[in-house]
Amino acid sequence: MADALDPALPIRAALNRKALADARHRAALARRLCLTENEVLAVLHLARAGELTPGQLGTELQLSSGGTTAVVHRLQRAGHVTRDAHPLDRRTKLVRLTATMEESATDAWAPLVAEVDKLSRELSGSERAAVTWFLERLADTAEQHANRLARDGDARAQSALAAPLPALWA
């Protein structure tokens, strides 16, 4: 009955279930790879991009520069990433996954990727096109809202810093 009143409800429910399953999967992956969830997210962003500057990685992770530095240093000490000079800007570095971490992450993700590929191949060409169209638009929308939330959080932090503190020695 609720579906007839709001046709978006089953899609929202399925997406919520998918988001929660993704969070569980990242947590399990973190345990398997002996990483924190932020480190897993860093690995996933680096795997997708190939290489990122620390600033770019921090933006993706919504971390301060200090938080990003801490994540990168932990991953580097563990042998999961390298930091190499940027070819165009020697003031910054490029962070990349090591071959060992790429292999470990690939091994951990391979069964899920295989299942997704299997499900995708069961769709007709037009169904695949519709699902791809929807998921790309959904990702764009989610990224826009994440950016908005980050901006709102930054603005709140700035206004909190602008508030005068009570004098300690008055």
C-alpha cells in the first residue's frame, strides 16, 4: 500500500539497505586488512583514482590536513602506500597504493565484484543502461549533498571560531 502512495519508497529502502551493507563490508575489509575504516576509505579512493595529492585525498575523506597526514603516514609505515614527488609541482607529493596493497584489496573485493558483474550480465542492454543512468545520477546527487554538508560544517566551525571566548583573567 505504501508503495502505491510513494513509488520512491522501495528504491529508497533498497538504497538504504545497500548503504548499510557497504558500511558493513568496509568494516569487515578493515578487519581483514588490519586497517581503520578511514584507512580503508583512503585505499578505496586511491584505488579508484590511481594517485592523489594529500590535499585531494583529504577532500575525499573530509579530513583536515593533519588528519590526512596521519592517515597517509600510518598507511606508508605499514607499507600500503608510497609518497612520491609530484612531477609538475615539487612542493607536493602524490600518494599511491603499493602493489602489495593493490593485490590485497583486489583479493578482498574480487568476490563482490564478480557477483556484481554476474548480476549486471543478467540485465538486458536497456536495463543496464537505465541502471547505469540512475546510479550515475544518484552518485552525482550524493556527492553534491556531501559537499553541501561539508560546507555547512565548515561554516559552523568558522562561526564557532569567530565567537569571542570569555576572558580568563578578567
